[in-house]
Amino acid sequence: MSLAEKKQETMARHPFIAQFIDHSNSRDADGLPQWWSESRTDALQRLVTLDVPGPKDEEWKFLNLKSLYNATYLSEGAAATEADEAFVKERSIPEAKAATLVFSNGRFKPAASNVDGLGEGVRVTSWSELREAGDLDAVRDHVGIADFWEDDLFYNLNGANFEDGAVILVPRETVVEVPIHLLYVSDGSGERFAAHPRNVIVAGENAEVTVIEEYATSVDGEYFHNVVDEISLGANAEVRHVKVQRDSKEAQHVARNIITLESNSNYEATAVNLGAAFSRNDSYARFDGSSIECTLDGLVYIGGTQVSDTHTAIDHALPDSTSYQLQKVIVDDRAHSIFNGKIFVREDAQRIDSNQLNQNLLLSRRARVNTKPQLEIFADDVVCSHGATVGQLQDDQLFYLMTRGMDEERARSLLTYAFAAEVLEDIEVDSLRTRLEGLLMEQTTRN
Amino acid sequence: MLLEVKDLHVRAGDEPILKGVNLEVNAGEVHAIMGPNGSGKSTLAKVLAGHPAYEVTSGSLHFEGDDLSELDTDERARAGLFLAFQYPVEIPGVSNAQFMRQAYNERRKAQGKDELDPLQFDDHIRERMKIVDMDPKFLDRSVNVDFSGGEKKRNEILQMAVLEPTLAVLDETDSGLDIDALRTVAGGINSLSGEDNAVVLVTHYQRILDYVKPDYVHVMTDGQIVKSGDKQLAIDLEEHGYDWVTEEQGAA
């Protein structure tokens, strides 16, 4: 069967996939290096064989994605806008003044961005800028390096369509002193669009860098962010990664994060998911060495009819590593949160220390939580703990606060804030932490 | 009069617990309410604070002339009524300093005074901590989390020192304290009681009354105050036990 015939078949099976095959085919292939063309073709080949995942698939249980699948989208190139200057200014992070990449509806905006004096050899740029400069080979070795999502629809939609996103390359023995801020601003006032950012973060041996990846909306509306992050840490490298997802509450946000870790490296991630009608955030951490430390923390705070789904997989292949995971979830109104945390400890991975805790707070009777911590251990000398709790605010705590003069609303707000704040405590960028704490306080007070 | 309790009947669920309590407390007074376990003395303390588990079925409670049944727990607190808990509640994620500043500012607002910002409050609370001999390191810790029993009780008295209530009801604040901690806590209570406020000590043992001298001692059994007197009553109780009062009641 020819590709065109297969596309016909896919079209009949699912127009959601077919439209993104169309988007891909209409993209400019001029001057694309061969490796990129090939990876795009690979993704297209797989797309024609895939179906949209649904409730029958174990990894997609509990979800109803009709509103995502039944919509049609403009390609992000057709929805280009300039970033709202005042909005960018408002969201700027003082510490990252010298290292901010701004994207508007998925496209890099050099005029709104600023990268200055980050040290020799440090590249903080975008795919579009590298392409213009004919310098794409700089990123070649760091793309498509983990095949965990080879059969995943969204990973392949991104593979067939991505044209832009951040590229951060920190050479060996280099410490980037300031945090790097990736600000994805979306304007949802136009026709519904889909963007497929591909962010690449590479820290060489002994390198250190902090990246803040933020999704924000200047004008609410329906759009679809389909993100892939590829993050590689060389031996003894350190990467701190804070993701803040505040997409429009009418938008859809799907993200795949692939992290590969070499010996003695340390990856510390905090994912804060507040926005989007539906968000799905998956992380896969592969341990390619020993004595690695990996932290995947998360905070989800949703209300209304929002749905948020977090899937993580920490894959211990070799000995002497540590992983931590604290996932806190607050669900209000009729919102629904899903969590699945997999931890694999392979046969050769002895002396692993792995901690996982998922705590859920339900603020309303109609709020819903599904949680599934999942340990799969094939080694015998390991220390692993995992747990999940689902609860409401405690009456005795409320009473205690009220006997100290706080009214019930204030007491509820303070307890909700306290539940969530633990996840934010470890964020080292002061202004970001303060801002997120303020946001949290505001949200707890509003409810 | 600060507090007036008249023929108070209270139940928890279907079970009657207080069966006609009468009590009057004036400014400048220290009252001790003593009684065996299950006599209802802790229930009385909680009912004064408006605990939702208890229902007042008849009788009345007035604080500075106001009908307490019309005030929620937080309104009672802002009006100057304070309850020190027998089992102080742990609140992970809220620092002691943040908690006390909010409580303090709620009271200040109710009094029509200016709120204190974190820096001003820090000075204020460090001063107050001396009263209960508490280490300032407890300011940064989550409220009562990983506090020893004695530290929790000191923390309650610290809150009393910060909030300066008109009426402080201390529910078995002495229980579980070693002698040094008891002295410190009692010293704190003494230094905080004055002519304009009053203290009601709910206690099982006479021990704390060696340090905090009550003007009145009341004995509670089976949901009623069955005997009142001066501090000699506490000494008699210590000598003869609660059975003595019960028997005396039975004989009467």
C-alpha cells in the first residue's frame, strides 16, 4: 500500500490523525538536513498505523478525549501572532533576564527574546534560529535518542510536525549561573491551532543549568500544545527543570518528557500543572549509568471541569541510584486527576533507593481522583517506598485554626495552601517560587 | 461579668454530657474546674469555643454580655475567648510564625488596630516567647509538627501570650508535663493573668494549682458542677480523691 492509500485509510479511521499528516506534508522541507527529513518520514510512517488512544488502553484509562479528537486545528504556522509585549514583561523572571526565549503560538520570537553573555560555548537558541543559520547539526545527536514512545500517537504527531522549540546546549565543565526561561505565550483569540514544540536540553559532563519552561496564555481560547522535551545529562551533570503549565482553561496540553541520565548526574524536576481543559504530562527517566539522582515532583491544582493526567516512569537499569517523587494534587469542583507513577528496578540495578508519594486533596464532593503507584522490582537489594493518599481537609485542623480567629474560608484556604506549598519549597529561583506561592494563595482564596 | 453559664445542657450525638452547668467568671479571677475522667469538664471547655461536635440543648452561654450561641468559633476567638487544647493539632506546611501572625492580625483587626507585617511581628513574638522560655527555632517549624508533648503545651501558652485573650480556657494544659515544664507553663499563665482578664483551668490534678493559685475551685462530676469552694477544696480533693465528693453527694 502506498503512503497516500494508507493516509486514506487513516483518514477514514481517524480524521484527527489525518489532519496532522496533512499539516506535516505541507511543511517546508527546503534545506532540511537529511536526518531531520528521515525522522519526519519515520514519524509519518508510524502515524498511518496508529489509532487514537482511548479508555480501552491501559495508559489512557478514565479519559474521554472527544473534544480533543473531534476538533480541527490550524497548523501553528497559520496562526502566527506577535507576543503581547506587556504580557511578556509581566511574566518575565528577573533572574533570567539574560536568558529568555519567547515563543508565540509555538513560534520563536527573537525580538522578544534575550540571550546574553551566558558563557563560552553555551547555546541557548531555537530550532528556527539554528535552521536559518544552517547550524542544525549542532542538535542532531541529541534528538530521538530514546525510543520509549515510538508507538505513542502524540510523540509521533510531534515528530512529524515540530519545527520550533528551545535548544539549550551546555558544554562540559560549564555552569550556567542564571536560570533560562522558556516562555510559551499563546493567544487563543483566533482560529483553533495546534503547536508542537520540541525542546532539547543537553548538559555535558560536569555541566549545570536551570531551565524554567512556562506555558501561559495572553488571551484565552482553544488551542492544542503537543510538546516533546528531550533532556540529556552527561556524567556528573546537574539539571534543575521547573515546568509551569498555565495554558488557557479551554486549551489542551500534552507533553512527553524524555530524560536520559549518565553516571553521577542529578536531575531535579518540578512540574506545576494549573491550566488547560485537559493536560497530560508524561515523563520517562532512563538511567544509563550508576549513582544517579533523579527527582520528579509535581503539583496539580485543578477545578471546574478540568482534567489532568500525569504518568511517570523511572527506569533504574544500573545500580546505586536514587529517585524521589512527590506528586501533590488538589481537585476542586468537578475536576478529575489521574496519576500513574511507574518505577522499574531492573535485575542489575542493586542498591537502589526509590521513594514515591502521591497525595490527593479533594475539595468538593464531585471531585475525582484516580491514582496508581506502580513498582516493578527485579533486583533483590533495594529500598523502595511508595504510597498514595486521598483525603479532604481535616475537621480538627479547621477547628483549631478557627479557635485562633480565622474564619472558615480563611482556614480552608490556609490548609489548602499548606498542602501544596511543600512542592514549591524546593524551587531555587526566588522570584518564581514567590510568584507561584502567590498564585497558589490567590487560587485557594478564590475557592 | 466575663462569662455566665446558666443551666447548660449539652449532648454529643444522642448522648447527654453536660446536665445543667452553672458558672460565673469575673475579670481578675482564676477558676479551676476539676473532676474525674468523663465528668464533662473538657466538653465544657470545647463548648465554650464552639466545637461543632456538641449541641447545646438548653441553657445559655454569655461572654461579656453577648450570647455565644450566636457567634461562630472564629468570632468567639476574635472577641477575646481563647481555648488552649488538651491535644494541640498538628498543621504540616504552615509555619508557627505564619500561623501566629495570622491569628494575631485577625484579633488586631477585630480590635480596630493595625496589622503587623512579618518583620514587626517577628520582634513581637520573640519577646513573647521569653514568657514560656521557647527557642525561636520553633517559629520556622510547622505548627506542632514534631513538637514534644511539653513543647506543644508551651506553644499553646505562647498563643495565649500573643493573642492576649480576655478569657482563657486551658484544657488540661498541665497533663503530660514534667515538673520543669509545668513550672514554666504555670509561670507563663501567671504573668498573663491580670485585672482585666480571667483564666479557667480545666484539670484532673491538683498539681498545677501549687503554681497557679485559683480564686475558685469547682468540682464537676457526671455533667454538673457539684461543689465549689476556694483553693482549700483542691487540697481536700488531693487528699480524699474524687470519690469523696461523689459519696458526699450520694449522702446528701
